[in-house]
Amino acid sequence: MRRVCFLLKVKSDRIDEYRLRHADVWQEMRAALTAAGWHNYSLFLREDGLLVGYLETEDCDAARAAMDATDVNARWQAEMGSFFEDLDEQAPDAAMRPLSEIFHLA
């Protein structure tokens, strides 16, 4: 299982709404993530909007491609795109760049 961590930046004026949206993620979206191989997926949000995402997956590229193939992901990304800074006109999931793991204590 590969551990994946990524960063995004939520716009400061949208932080409260972003938190509310994630308090009730669509069941269809949750099921799609699980089916696509996203495990132990967590989002952490700092007060200034820094978003840290973490997940575990067998194959990150395959898991992302599986989500890209779903209608629910297209709808979710369309709704969430306006919450983020610096996406360069990409959907949030396309803008996420995994960080390099440099240490892990098992």
C-alpha cells in the first residue's frame, strides 16, 4: 500500500463553507472513492486554508484514473473547484501533486 500526501489551498473566504461541504460528503462520492482504491483518505484543513490530503492506495495513478471515469467525481470537482486558489484552470483532483515521502516510522 502506498501512502500519498498532497497540498491544496482553500480560499480564505470559502473555508467555512468548505468545512460544511465535507461534513456531509455525498454517499455516492464516498462509495466511488472506496471502489477506486482510495483507502484511509483524510483531509486536514489549517485556519489559513492550507489543505493537507492523505490517502493510501495500491496504485495512485490507477486510483485517480478510476475516479476520473466516474460521473459523481465530475460533479463533485465542478462544485469544489471554486473553493481553491491556484488551480491553473484544473479540477482540484487534477491539481493535486503528491509529495515525496522522505521518512516513515512504522
